[in-house]
Amino acid sequence: MSAQRKKISYQEFLHREYEIFHAPFQPEIEFYETIRTGDIKKLTELLQDPFHKKEGFGILSKDPLSNLKYHLTITTAMIARYCISSGMSVAESFTLSDYYIRLSDEARSPEEISEIHDEMCRHYARRMKDITQKVITSKAVNICINYIYEHLHTRITIKTLSNISGLSPNYLSRLFKKETGYSVSEYILTKKLETAKSMLSSSDYSIAEISASLAFPSQSYFTNLLKKDSGVTPKQYRDRFSGKMSP
């Protein structure tokens, strides 16, 4: 797989649901901000009115239930984007959005759509509250983390991160470990594995494509790494978890 294809397949995975949603139909910035900041109390107030009884939804389908499902998908995609921008890992956010979108696809009534909507909002808000309380990083480390998320399709070095953060490699290594609990290499590997797992469970990319697009040295290296981490091979992981995630 060429370097260009590696980049494309990884970025296609990251954006596959979100590229079509240029903006929410009815902007509700306050609502998204409430979830992004993990404000559970305020969210509870905002969820008083059932999702399926809200007015102002655009007509995306002539079938009322399908129309609600489409709007729930858009809402889920927007919330996922907001949460990623504030520290939730790309892999976790995609996995959550995939799970709730699959649930909505299986829903059989407007009331069930509302229940899924509220559960999804609370789930994201609880996670963002945890993240906000536990993860407070310096600007330099935050720059590095964002760079890592955007370049998992490449081989990322401490020298590169040193250049973009403006810190010496040794100082950055110490600061990164202090603030995240991981060495730089451990963090990168962890995020590559998280994303690989999400790609295995929620995309149809082949194992070879996933391995190459995340810049693992070889497919066998990726296989051994996942087996050491999860106790199963990539194929076994896909068979076990594809479409079967629990909230």
C-alpha cells in the first residue's frame, strides 16, 4: 500500500460518517457545549422534552421514523466531533457513535429513538466529565496529542513532536510522561491499537489495510501486538466484537 493510500484509508475511517454533515440542521450550540463540558445537571434539564416530539426537524425522509433516525445520526455525529475536539480519543468517540447509530437503525418506534438519544447524550457527557476532571495537559503536550491523532497513519518520532511543540526531546519526554502517564512511544502505540480495534469492529477494511494504514511495521507485527494486548488475533477480534459492542 502506498504512503498516499495509507493516509487516505486512515482519514477515510476518521471521517466516514462526518464528511456529509457540514452543519447541524438546527444549530443547538448550547446543547452540544453542555455535553462537551460534561455538565450532567444542565443536560438533564435540556433532555426534559423527548427528542421525537421536538419541532423544526427538516424532512430527510417521507417516513417519520426514518426521518427521526436520520436526525439522530446527525446529532450523534455532531456530539462526537465536539467531544473529540475536547479530548475524547478518536477511537472511543467513533466507537460510541457507531454503537448508537446502529441502535437507532434497529429502533421500531419514535419513543425508542428518544430513549437512544438520551442514553447517547448522557453516555458522552459522563465520559467528558471524567476526561475533563482527569486530563489537564499543557499547551505543548496538547499540541503533541492532536498531532498524534492526526498522523497515526505515519511513523511519529519524538524529534517531530519536539519540533512542533518547541521543546527539547528530553524535556518533552519527561513532561509528556508526567501529564499523560505514558511515554511518547507508549501513547502512540496505545492510540494506534485503539484505532485499529475500532476499525476492525466498525469498518470493512481488510486486516492488511488496517495494519498498513496505521503504519505498523508489518501485518505480523500488528497481529502479535494485538494478540499480546487483547489475547486474540485481528480476525478473532473482528469476529468477536464486530457489531456487538456494549454501552
